[in-house]
Amino acid sequence: MCGICGCGSSKLSPLKPHHHHHDDKHSHSHAQETHGERLVRVEQDILAKNDGYAEQNRQYFQQHGIFALNFVSSPGAGKTTLLVATINALKNTRPIFVIEGDQQTDLDADRIRATGVAALQINTGKACHLDAHDIGHAVQSLKVPDNSLLAIENVGNLVCPSSFDLGEAHKVVVLSVTEGDDKPLKYPDMFHAADLMIINKIDLLPYTNFDVDRCIEFAKRINPAIEVLQLSATQEHTMGAWLEWLNQH
Amino acid sequence: MHEISLLESVLETLETQAKQQGFQQVKQVVLEIGALSCVEADALRFGFEVVMKNSLAEHAELVIIKIAGQGICPKCQQQVLLETLHDPCHHCGSFGVTVLQGQSMRIKELIVI
């Protein structure tokens, strides 16, 4: 039995419903008592359970001074390489813990552990995203101490993780220049949900057709407030602005 | 296919409601899906039958009500209908319209026995 939420498996507890206006565009029958049938109003967000756990996580992080970041990208954008480089730069200045989400294998957690930092791998199996319930359990089993940096590397996927709040302070979307510069328009939900966009592999720019200005313009169409940093996680001298961003948050 | 995860969450809510409101079978599930939400109605319909199999909502009808996307333009302050998150304001052409409605995914009501 889980100590956080009382779950025996992955069952989640119910949360409060939201208020909502009735919409008159639908055409189904409102017959209240036909052949023993009756109408039950639910008026609840489908993600209410996840959002409830995310809020619990967020409160826990705030109470314990844990700065949680949710790293999202398509597969291969360089999230793990960015985390390894970030850990190597900062591990002597603050406690860092990592939660790795992948459908299969412990390979990413192994790469993080090689830096000397504790990492927990969550294999989501068929699921394409981490959810807030996973994160609550992971934080407990990692025993993340107060005032840590908690990096959550989500499953490589620019679609589904945008819907699932984990309780993080910020979503950080990583986009590499070996991808298309039009990805913000192709996957708008993620760029709408993120607070920071990191354009990675910037050292490879001369070998690609990636237009940095165009990419930033597209991202800002969707999310005018999004911050943008450009770096290459394999080139230490390009990491300064990112490390400064972390220090200021 | 996070639609499957969402439908599993719907099923959990149905099971909880069945206990709270005292019903055994669900005949119809009405969802409200925002035009700007990260979900495809067709994928929900495809997954619904699979996820509800052998549950209290097996053979239930799924009704999806689409909720239009709406926003307000930060420049001209006019209300804007949105089909995507990157639509410009159709009054003044500015981007960055603030979304007011159309991102939610809700279980509205059920018909039960």
C-alpha cells in the first residue's frame, strides 16, 4: 500500500469536480427516467486526478524548496546529454536528483548515475508520458532532500506529455537543430505549455537548414512569453546562459 | 496514444461514480472536448470500445461535444475564435492570442441504469 495516496496499484483517488456551463450544441436525449435509465451529471475534468496529484507534488516541492523541472522533447533532441552536462557543471554546488522516463530500459538512468548523481528510472511500458502519480512515488523512493534540483526527463514525445502536469515549476522543451525549425507549429501544445525552449546542438547549425530566428518566431506565435536559450550540451563553453538561468530560478 | 490513458481515467471516474451514485451500468458517456485540447475525437472513439470492454460501460455510447476555441487578442483586446493555438487574431493579425476556452477535456454527464 502506498503511503502517499493509499493506492494498492495505480488506482487514483477522486478529486473535486469543477463548475461548468451547460452547452446546448449536443443532440443526445436528456430523458431522466426512461426504462430505468437516469442522467448523472459528473462535470469533472478528465485529467482531474492527475492534476490533483500534480498539485500535491507542487505543494511538496514548495514546502521542501525542491526546484523541479520537466524536460520534454522529441526522441534524440539531447535531453539526457543536456542533463549529464548540467550535472557535471553543478553537482558540487547543489544536490541534484533525476527521474528518467522511458518506455523501456534503464539506459538513461545509468548515464545519469555515471555522474555520481542518484537517478530513478520509470519505465512507462506502453504509456507515452509520465504522470503526476508516478512522480509522487518516485520522489518518495529517491528521498529527494530539501533544496534540491529535481530534473524529470519525460518520455521523448512532443505530444502527450504536454497534457500531464507533474507539479513541476517549469516545463523545459528541448529542440535540436537537426530537427525541423517548424516543430513549434507542428506540436503547438508542447510549446504553449513550456516556459523555456532550449535550442540544442547549436554547434551543428552550419550543417543544417535550421533557421533559428524562424524557429523562435514560430514558438513565440504560440507562446509570446516563452524564454529561449541556444546551446550545445556537448560544448561546455556554450552552457553558460543555461547554468545562469538555473542559478536565477 | 495518450487517449487510452485518458479513457482509463474516464473509466475510473465511472467506477467511482457508480459507487457514489448507486448505478450498475452506463449506457451513455458524454464528454466535452475542447478544439484546442491535445486529443483527437476519432482516437477517443477508437479507444473507447477497447477500454470499456468487460466494464460497467461495455457497449455504452460515447457522445463527444466539441467546445470551440476562444481567446482574447493582447493587442486589440477583441475576442477571437481559435482553431489552433497559433492562429493570429482575425481582427488585427497579431499572434499570441490568450486562450480563454477550448483546452479542456471533461466528463459532462452519463446515462446510467
